[in-house]
Amino acid sequence: MILTILILTAVLALVFAAKASASMLFHKQVKQLFSSSETSGNVFQYSQLEGLPAPVQRYFKHVLTDGQPYINYVRLKHGGKFKTGPGKKWINIGGEEYFTTAIPGFLWKGETTTFTAKDFYINGSGGLNVSLFGIYPIVSGRGSNFDQGELLRWLGESVWFPTNLLPNENLRWEEIDNKTAKLIFRHQGLQVYYIVSFNDADEIVQLETRRYMGDTGLETWLAKLSDYHKINGVFIPHATEAIWQLEQGELSYARFRLTVIEYNNSKVFNK
């Protein structure tokens, strides 16, 4: 009995130490992400919208106010549901995420009762790590497919900090019709895009693109956005759903809801 207790205690101590080490590493990576970016002193003006597609102009006038400072750093938390594949059950997930805008980058950590997932786009490289109980690695994705997918994630999630969607030397909007427009972004030789759909309230309600599904080929990917509220002086969606449109049918795999979002706070959340 004593030997069993000693073994269990040792195992628990190792697990605790491993989780503490992983948490410290993640916090260090967030600090490095923020320190490697820049702060812009730009201020949004309605005059910047001249020449943009009509629904895009209406969107920015709806979600931003004239004189809104550009958002440089973002940190947020979310709750929600996640599904690991077709036929799988929905499971609860909670996450925290950190973004830089002047230099494209983000770090996300999502935790369930059984696994921890980390997505990132840093210095032009994207990747995905998944570990069992936050300790034992089971997935480590790298390469050009992940660079494309994670840059798309950074760009799409800019709806949470919409000054990042204003046109610049790397970002442009192209007209489609009165309810849709094409968003194109380039970074370090990689170009990605979204077909963006707007509703009658001038909100972005859907993003559609072709995205690599892990190491497989390109598939149609959608983000559906809803429940807009004003926070930090900006109208943003608080609910988002991620969907793959596959030959065998539609796979909805993530349904997140914002719980906390803060702008220009370049610190890691305290546990």
C-alpha cells in the first residue's frame, strides 16, 4: 500500500511539473510574440474608406468610429464546443489567444478535459501542436500547408479587432456585389483570401475560403459569425462557428463564444 501511494505521488508530481513547465513555455512564447511586433500610432478616419467596395465601407462605418486608434495587440478568452472529427461528440473547450497586428502573429491554446491544442503563426510560420492531458505530444503539424491555414486564421479572426482589416500595402478589398467582397492579404510571399459576406445590418456574417485541411488538399472552409456587441468601443461578433464543407458533407467542428477581449494589453493572462 505504501509503495503504491509513493508511486502515485511520484506520477502526480511528474504530471504537475510537466504541466507547469508547459505553461511557463507558453507564457514565454506569448511575451516573445508581443516583443517582436510594433506599435502603430495610426488612427482610423472615414476618409480612408474612399474607393472601397460599398458593403466594406458600410461595415467599417458600422463597427468603428471616426478617430478610432489602430489596435496593435489583442488578448482574449473564449469558451465553447469542439469536435475532433466526423461522427465524434461535441466536447467543452476553453481557450486563450494572443495577437499582434503590425507584424502578423498569434498564439492560441485550447484545453479540454483530455487534450491541449496550440495553434500559432509566428515569423511567417504556422503550426499545430496537440498533447494528451497537456503533456504527451500526439500531433505536431508544420510546413507550408500549416503556414497557409494559420495565416488564414489570423486574418479571419481579425473581425475581433477590425482596424486590422483596413486596407494597407499588404491588404486589399475587391468588389463582388452589394453583399459580398473579396479580402486579399499577402505576407512573406504567401497570399490568402476570403469571400466575405455582409448582412443587412452591415455586419460580417460569413468568411469563405479554400484552406488546407492538415496535410491533405485544399477544402472549402467557412466561418459563420453572429451576436455582435459593442465592446472597447468596437462592434464585434461574440459567437463564431468553423465549418469544413467536404464531399461527404458539412463538418462543423468549433463553436466558440468570446468571454473576454482586451486591446493593446501586451501581457499574459494570470491563471
